[in-house]
Amino acid sequence: MRLLVANANTTEAITHACAEAARAVAAPGTEIVAATPRFGPAVVSTRAENIVAGHAMLELLAEHAGSVDAVLLAVSHDTALDGARQMMPCPVVGMTEAACLTACMLGGRFGLITFGGVEQYRELMARYGLDSRLADIVAVNASPPEAVADPDSVGTKVLAAAKALAAEGANAVVLAGAALAGFDNRLQAAAPVPLLDGMACGVRMAEMLVALRLPKPHAGSYAAPVGRMTGGISPALAALLRGNL
Amino acid sequence: MRLLVANANTTEAITHACAEAARAVAAPGTEIVAATPRFGPAVVSTRAENIVAGHAMLELLAEHAGSVDAVLLAVSHDTALDGARQMMPCPVVGMTEAACLTACMLGGRFGLITFGGVEQYRELMARYGLDSRLADIVAVNASPPEAVADPDSVGTKVLAAAKALAAEGANAVVLAGAALAGFDNRLQAAAPVPLLDGMACGVRMAEMLVALRLPKPHAGSYAAPVGRMTGGISPALAALLRGNL
Amino acid sequence: MRLLVANANTTEAITHACAEAARAVAAPGTEIVAATPRFGPAVVSTRAENIVAGHAMLELLAEHAGSVDAVLLAVSHDTALDGARQMMPCPVVGMTEAACLTACMLGGRFGLITFGGVEQYRELMARYGLDSRLADIVAVNASPPEAVADPDSVGTKVLAAAKALAAEGANAVVLAGAALAGFDNRLQAAAPVPLLDGMACGVRMAEMLVALRLPKPHAGSYAAPVGRMTGGISPALAALLRGNL
Amino acid sequence: MRLLVANANTTEAITHACAEAARAVAAPGTEIVAATPRFGPAVVSTRAENIVAGHAMLELLAEHAGSVDAVLLAVSHDTALDGARQMMPCPVVGMTEAACLTACMLGGRFGLITFGGVEQYRELMARYGLDSRLADIVAVNASPPEAVADPDSVGTKVLAAAKALAAEGANAVVLAGAALAGFDNRLQAAAPVPLLDGMACGVRMAEMLVALRLPKPHAGSYAAPVGRMTGGISPALAALLRGNL
Amino acid sequence: MRLLVANANTTEAITHACAEAARAVAAPGTEIVAATPRFGPAVVSTRAENIVAGHAMLELLAEHAGSVDAVLLAVSHDTALDGARQMMPCPVVGMTEAACLTACMLGGRFGLITFGGVEQYRELMARYGLDSRLADIVAVNASPPEAVADPDSVGTKVLAAAKALAAEGANAVVLAGAALAGFDNRLQAAAPVPLLDGMACGVRMAEMLVALRLPKPHAGSYAAPVGRMTGGISPALAALLRGNL
Amino acid sequence: MRLLVANANTTEAITHACAEAARAVAAPGTEIVAATPRFGPAVVSTRAENIVAGHAMLELLAEHAGSVDAVLLAVSHDTALDGARQMMPCPVVGMTEAACLTACMLGGRFGLITFGGVEQYRELMARYGLDSRLADIVAVNASPPEAVADPDSVGTKVLAAAKALAAEGANAVVLAGAALAGFDNRLQAAAPVPLLDGMACGVRMAEMLVALRLPKPHAGSYAAPVGRMTGGISPALAALLRGNL
């Protein structure tokens, strides 16, 4: 199967890192296709950026509609997830959603660690209906560049956060954010509960959905768009909204 | 005060209708500035369209940042509301949000009538935390063109829906969707409970927020963006995300 | 329009202060009519007092039914709000409700600061269905008399509470309680997020509702009482419950 | 023990009926003291009446503070329950609360049958935090006078409602409202699930609380009022609020 | 009446202690019958143990079906409560459920103190639909043996936890766990709010349910099992599941 | 990998059917090991049976601890799921949980179809925290034997239920219950939304969890039992609870 790893940031380096991470965990028969949006935020962080990136994501996905078997949104905000699901003819998975649902299958409640954006992740959990499964969210006092420059120091903070979340009742901890990629492997041995990486969970969930060969709904708010007219957007996206796959 | 009535659809006729509706209810000192996005769906309806329209809305708002005192999102999905609030230096109100909060001030629970998109409105109510104030949502079996062509027949259906919602416990009914504009005045006399129009409530709420002279938050997820780098988007929007108002 | 500012405390000084605060924020055409109940607690604070004050409030409102265009309950417990709404022929707004709904229009979650009564405010938020919009409630360790005697010292505590709430995710902070009136103006410049005063929000919300010219519901639990027989209560209140406006 | 059965209606006949019902179910050592408020609604039904009756209830209870071992609020709205609990030196039970908590001990969800006021009972269940235990509320299309005049016909409707609630998942059905008293015995044999009468459950719960000899809280929002000053209310109530028991 | 106090642990000493506690609080006419399961955990603590103990509990109860008037599950996890209720011809009460519902009748929110198992109790509260009535759960840093060996020291910790819960808004505190039995009497005088013991509340609630003479439901998920075939379980339990009481 | 498909019913024919269904969907490298409990209900249906089957399930799993890579609970009640997860050294998945979490990844809300037990499934969804993702549960008026004897007729009813759920907003429908196995393939072509079979989803989710190589938690309520003493249970289960894997 061909799995599109769709970055929401326009920073190519992140796309490459995500693709690499995806390839590291993918099943043998899974081909990773990575892509970067044509426009939008360098790194999606704030509310407004996430909205701009939503359009960029849909434009990007439309280029691949019909040529991939599944999509993984490689952005911890799961940008444009519901619209992507409605529009695309194949399964679409969000990396944070995938990690949280994986956490659910480990039982009890889970925690979530970020480098910021606590309120936005809280809202995301509420949108997924997972509030009651969420023990807490901890924002580690560090920045993505620091995570690259001094992973030991940042790792110490992340581990402390994971331990604090476990003490609050979390039975697993989701590491949310591309900058936390790899910290699951680095810290797992010392962590009291499983650490979940969105890329790993997302790739496996996408493979799982493809294996199930579920059809696209023909009714309801996730049925494919038909006859929706637009102006000023990319030809591929416009065609998909008109229903011309 | 200058109030930007920002349509999310690229159909100019809807912008004109919204502007007219806004002017009809605005206070004497309120100047209505209406605007149409440069790109996007002709009429926002499905999930994917709403995401595309979100970017178009932010681009549109960025053109007016600093030159208007408040913004009313003239689209029943309240498209891009949280991002617009974060990004803009002035109050931003969603028309459906405004109608629902007005309904709250009438006491008890409210109902909502649409021409479709029940699940999307249900999710919107949940995002606003208003699930427990919502009695029910009814999708009237009619289309926007029918509402224009045969308002008597459609009005009969809307009135029946309002009565059914009142019987379910709704103490007010929100008419969601531009195509339902004007039906509040047409049907109110025969309706058992108040009918709330989003444009009317939205204009008044925007005036109210301006009158309160509340500052922009300096912290948290609604603080103005600073230093966010982007590519391929409109200069005004890019500047606003960088923090150059 | 004539706006009744109805105190729930029998302390005239509070009524005067509320009236003054209301006049300071009211629109040009709004005439403030202030009133004090005939009986009840000097200052409503505990659960039992709030119930006694509820009757006193309805008796007070009944005196003004038909002669005012709207009512603002000038008491942070929003005493008797649902009964007042049912009984009165005009809009009725609670000052804390108004501030909380205003906070909703700023996006995200809000905090609430009081001089006590945390559990009662928590229950009020739950009754309004706003639990998920509430970040937290902080009781400042100070009394109303201290707020008058040493506003600098109390202001320092209130500001610290507002900063703590913002750090917990609050995008706005409601100052609940008459004794906190004026602290919004005093502290806003130093606060990270907007501070909301119930009198200011309440006056503006009442004006907004009057401007919308919404009818009274004819059905449901907020329809005006008809034929309800009573004994031993004030003639005006008895008449209103019988349906003789 | 002495149990005060406190009616919230000023109709003496209801007080007598309640007292009789209480005596029929009370344990041998329980003396029933019945009382009627001095003022207020003949029959509490609407929101405004319930507020007026709240004050009347507290005035009534204050007359008995110290001379009874427990109080049962003999009104299906559980009028003034939280204030009565705070103010009185003994346990206070609401008849509908008692029936609902009894229903909880039968397992699963329960239904509620009334002669009206569905929204008010829905709010009451929410205030008790029992929403998730409530299967549904059914308003039987009959009036209290009809229940007296034609109990067979009304009983048929109540039984149908009970069966409908059981089919919706209710494992027990609460009969809410004095006018439904006695229908539990009349209909139980034909009902698929237990029918719960508030007076019976309330008397037994009050006895149970007295048997447990729990102290009054010294802290928090249910601690007895101390030093609360009032004007224009009954001497006994004023004394109790001042803390002079 | 005959009340079966059914231990879920196979430790006879706990059964004796529970029986003694039950007798100390029971009404004059209540005969306490205590019983220990034939197999299972010595002391139920973890999730897996609670499941094994569930079967042991049902086997134990089946031995007494028809010969007791009510059952009290003498285990703070309320092990097998829903199955026991469905299967037994008489009322079944869980000791923690009974304490929590008693707490509800004191008004406001309650706290819960344990020696561990916070997540399991949190889930229990959620299953009872009592999340919104729960202020918090505190795990005292002590073990059951320590509670026996050094009750003064452990009592100091429990009292501190009770004070902390009251400060968080709890109007009553449930002591969950057999090892906390007796601490209510020991600490009540110094505690700011009522301390509730599950055995005391449970015995009284069981007496209350018997007094109400409620029938067994004939429909729904709590109707007695009929015709359910099993293999390899005790004859009494098998007979009860077949419907041969 | 070796996947234990653990039936909770003692009916061998169901075990064989489940094993066959699992093999039909398993990935090439997945070896299906099917097992039947030594004791318990022939077919788990009621609350009491589910508790007895919980113990039987744990006894069964203990026999395989260490010799399988994952467990799939092949029973639509997900019997003993939390205890199995705590006790076993490998991932454990419930078939209904797996189908519901798969449904979540399709977006929006899902429906659930059963042959009975609506209240028990409703409680299961609440325990999973998925209430807000559940559109509704429909009990098809048919029995498992009818499903075998007349699949066309029963299929017509199931399809009607699926269409009704889609009309209520479900974007996917979970078929809960072994007797509904195979109806997904039979009816999918005619259904408006994806039909999800618990065995298929469960096998794939179990494979996914094994692929992620997540460690067992060392802390919290899902850490493996250590030193838990029991009596009268199977040696393998006793050993596992003592911590002797």
C-alpha cells in the first residue's frame, strides 16, 4: 500500500524527518509517500496558522487523491482532519488521534505532553470525545529547537512530565508534536508507562484501516462532496469538491 | 463604529444580502462594511469547504485589520472563528454563536433549525460547550433555493419545526443559515417561542463588545500572533501572522 | 429605554453603587432605575440567604413590571434569574451570566474570581451549562470591607489570581461580586487577559436584548404565569402570578 | 424521632394528604409533624412560584429548627433544598431527590413521570448530577384534579408511561408530584419495574440519616449561617440566619 | 429482617470485622448474616482480583438467595454489584455506593479517601454517574496493616486528607476501604465535615430498601435471569441463572 | 505473532466460528490460537453471566500468558477487559472496543446494532468514554438462532437499523455480537455507511499493538499484579496474580 505522509508545515526538513520516522515503523509492504504543502506556516503553532494550514493540507491531499491508499496527517494538531476524511476517497488518520486511540486500547486514562498549545490540545481531546480518558496535559518548558540542540536536558524534562502524569493516573503518555519524535525510544526504558509517538501509531492505524477495506460512506457528513462549486483554488482541489475524482 | 460583515462564501449576492440584513438591525452609529473572500466555495456547506473557506476568511479579515472596530462572521458555520479571534486586533463574533448565546439569555434550552448539516451544527454546539443548553436540531426538508422561490411553503415547514422544538423544551429557536434570514420576522407572530436570527444577534453582540472596550489578551492561545513565518499566502495575512499590524 | 437595576441586598449603599456603575457604562438612551428589596439579607452570601432574597427580588421586580424595558439583576449570584425571566414581560439579565457569556465571545475558557462562595459559583456555572468553558474559580483571600479599605493590597491579590487563571488557560476573567466592582478598570492594564465586570456586561447585554425586540414565549416553562393563586404575598407579585399585568 | 413533613404549598389539604402518606410508611418510632407555609403559592408549579415558595419554606422550617430531628420537603420540586440544608441543624431530605437516589440503588437508569414541568425536572436532575442515570421524563397528559376525579383513566396513562420508560431502559420509575401519590400502590402489580413514591422514599431516607447521627459540617457552603443580618423577615428565620439557634 | 453481609475477600478476619461493624449500626430488628467466599483473593485490590472476586461473590450470594431479605456487599469496590442485583431476588447494596448516595443527601460535593486504587474508584464514581458530585479522591500514604498497627499516625494522615478535601469543596468525605473502618468515629470530632463509613451507610440503606418493599423488575437488564445455561459453576449459582430459585 | 482468540462462552461452536472469522482477516504472519473457557455461561448475555464469565476468561488467559503475543476477547461485552489488561504480559483487545475505536477513525459519530442488551452496551460505551461519539444503539428484533436460520430476513432488519442509524447521524455502524458476524460482508453493499465487525477490527488492532512493541506499564492500576494471594482458583491464575509469570 501507498501511504501519504502529509506534512502541514511548509518546512521541508520536517517532511523529511516525518517520512523517515514513518518508514522506520511501517510494515514491509507499506510505501511512504511524503509531501509538503505549497503554502502556509513554516511551523503550525497558533490557531490562525492551523486554519491557513487546513486549506494547504486539503490542496496537498487533492494532488494525491486516487494515487494513495491512505493518508497520515503528519502534524500534531491533526490539521483539517474532518475535511480531509470527507473529501478523500481513502482512509485519513491524524497522528495525535491515532496515538490517543492507541492509548485507549492500553486501558484507563492517558496523559499528553507538548511543548505548548495546551488549550488547543485540550479542545482537540474534547472534539474527539476523549475528555474522560485524558488524565492531564503537561506543557514541557522547552522549545523545539532546544529539543534538537540539547535532547538530554529536554529529555529529562519530558521524563519528569511523564512520571508526573503517571502519578496523576495516566496509564500511557502521548508525545504530541513533531519535536518530540524519537523521545519515546530515548526515554521509554526509564518511563513508568508506555510513551506513544503519533507517527508510529498513525502509520500502523493507517495500515490497519486499509487492511479492513472499509467503503466510503454514501450518506451523511462524511460522504464525498458532489457538485460543490468553488473559485480561486487549485484545480485538483476544485475538481475533488465538484466530485470529479 | 465600523463593523466588518465578512461573508465566507464567494457569492457576492450573499454578501449583499448579509450587509442589508446587518444594516437593518444595526444601531445608528454602526457603519456596515461588507466583504467577500477572494477564493473558496460559492456556498460553504460541507466539511472540506468549511476548511478552505477558513483560510479565505482569514485572508479577507487581514485586509481589514486595523481599519474596522469589530468583525461579524456572516456564515452560519462561524467559519474560522477561533483563528480570527486570535489574529485580529478587534472583537470577532460568529453569527450562530451570537444567536445561541442570546438564546441562553432567554433562559432554559434552545433549538436550532437548519436546511442541513445537522452533525456539523451539533459539533459546533459541543465546541461552544452548549450541548446541555441545546434541546435539539431539526433539519427542515427544503433547500435554500426553495426558500427563495416558495417562502410560504418553506415557512410552513420552518414554523412546524419551531413548534416541534418548543414542544421538546426549547425556549427559543435559532435559525441557522443565511437561507433562513428573514424567516424570523415572517414567522415570529405564529411561533410559540422567540426565533433568533444570527445576523441580528451578531450585529448587536459586536456592538456590545465594542462598547465594552475590552483589551486584546497578551497571553494564552488568543494572544496575537508574533513572529509566525509563512509562505505563499497574501501579504496582509502574512504580515499579521508575523505580528506587523 | 428604562433599565431596572435590581439589587438583591437590602443595603441601600450597594444599590447606589450599582446604579452608579450602571450609569457609567450605559448607552446614551438608557435610563437606569435602581431599586432595593423591601426585605431580606443585608448582603446575600450563603445558600439560605440567596433563597430568601429570591422572593424579595421577585416582589421588587413585580413593582416595576410594565414600567421598565429590561431588568439587570445586580447581584453576583444572579438571584431568582429563572423565575424573574418567567414572570416579567421584559428581558431579564443576570450580571454574572452576562459576564460569562461575554467571556465566551472572547473565545476559549474563562476564569472567575470571588471573595468566597466557590461552590455556589461552580454550581451556577453548571446550571448555565458553562462547565466546559470554565477554567477555574479562585477565591481571593480578602473580604468586601478590605476591598474598600485597602484596594491596593486587595488589588494585588486579585491581579495575582487573574494571572494564575490565565496560566491555567483562562482567556478572560470574570470578577464576580459587587465588592470587586471597579477592580477591572484598576487592574486591566497589568492583567494578561480581559477582566470582565458583571455590571458593565449586564447593562450592555440588557440593551442588546431590548434592541432585538424579541417576544415573550407563549409556551413552555418561561411563558408568563397565568391563574397561579397565592396568599400572603405582595399585591403586585400576586397579580403578576395570576396573570394580571 | 420527630420528622417535619414540610409542604411548600399553602393548601392545607395537601399538607394533610402528605402527612397521612408519611405516617403510612414511617417506622414505628417516627412521629410525623406536618406543617404548611404561612404565605406563597396555593400549588407550586411554575419557576416564579417555586422561588416564592422557597422563602416560605425556609420561614416554615425556621419555626421548627431545634424541635425536630429531620425534615422532609413534601414538594416534588424539592423547593429550597440546599438553603434548608445549610440553615437547619438537622438532616433535610427532598422527596424527589430521595426517590431518585433510591432508584439509583436499584441499578441502571430510572425514568420520571410528571403531570408537567418536564424542563424543571430535567434541570433538577442535572443539579443532582443524575443526568446519566435518567432514562427519560414523561409528562402524562392529565391534570392533578383529573387524577383525583378519575384515577382509573389517569392510572391507565401513568402505567403506559411507566411501560414506555421501561422500554427505553428505565429500571425503575419515579412518580414526581403530589398528585401522583398512591399511584405506585395502585399500579405496581401491572408495572414492569418498581414505581417509586417520593413520600415513601423520603420518610425512609430521613429516618436513615437520623440513624447515622452525622454531624453538621463546620466548614464550607453547608455550614450553618453565622452573623448574617437581614430585615423584614420572620423573627425565627432572622435568628437562625444570625446563628442564634 | 436478615441482612447478608457478603465479604468479597477470602480472609475470614475481614468478614468478622465487617459483621461486627454491621451489628454495631444495625436497627434492632436486623439480623446480620456474614459470609466469606469459597475462593478468590485474600484481599481484593487490583483490577484482575476484582473480576475473580466477582464470580466468588455471585457464588456466595447464590447460597443465600431466598433466605435473606437483603445483601450488603462488604467490599469497597462494590464487587459484582450489577450482576448481584440482577440475579438476587432481594435488594443488594454496595457499601461505597451507599456512602456516596448518603453523601449526596448532605448536599453539594463529596470527597473520597482510600489507601490506594484511586483510578478504580474514579471509574466507579463515573459508573454511578456521580462524577459531578465528586470533589476529589485522595490516596492516603499508608497501608491497611499500618492502619491497624499505628492508628494514631494513620489517623493524622486521614484527618489531613479530610481537611484538604473540605477545602476543595467537599461537604462530606467517604472513607473507602475496610481498613478505614472505625476512623469515622475516631476522627469525626476533629473533622470539618461529616465522615461517612460504607458499612454504616450500607446497613441503613439496605434496611431502608427492605422497608420500601419494592418488587423485583420483570423487564429490562435487572430482571431475574431465566433459562441461562452454564457449566462448571456451583449448583446454587447455576440454578439461580437457570431461574430456579 | 500468535494471537489468542479467547471466547467467553463455553460453547465450543462459537469458539470455532470466531477462530475462523479471525483467520479470515488476519495478516499472513498472524497465527490464531482459539480457546474456550473451562466453566461459565454457554452464551454470555445477562449482567450476572458476564461477571461469572469474567473469572472464566481470566483463568483461560492465564493458561496462555507468556505463550501468545496478544489476546483478542472474542465476546461483544469485552468481558474482563480491564483485568485481563492488567494481568497479562501482552496486549489485550476487546472486539467491541476495537470496532468502536475503528469507527472513531472514520470521523463523526457511530451507531451500534445488537440483538439485545442495549443498556449494557450503553454502559460499556460510557465506560470507554465514547458517549459523545455514539449516535444511538438499536436492538434488532431477532434472536441469534434466527440469524442463523433465516439470515435474509434478519439481514433485512439489520440493514434497516443501519439505515436508521445513518439517518440519525451515524457515520459508521458497529455490529455487536457474535451472532451478527458476517452480516457486515452480506449487507455492506446496500448500507449507506461502513459496517464494522468486531472480530475483524479486533484482529487488526491486536496486530497493530504488537507491531508497536509497547512495554507493559510499571506503575499504576495496569501494572502487573505482584504478590496478590488467592485461594481456590486455578494454579496458573494464582501464579499470575502472585507475579510468577
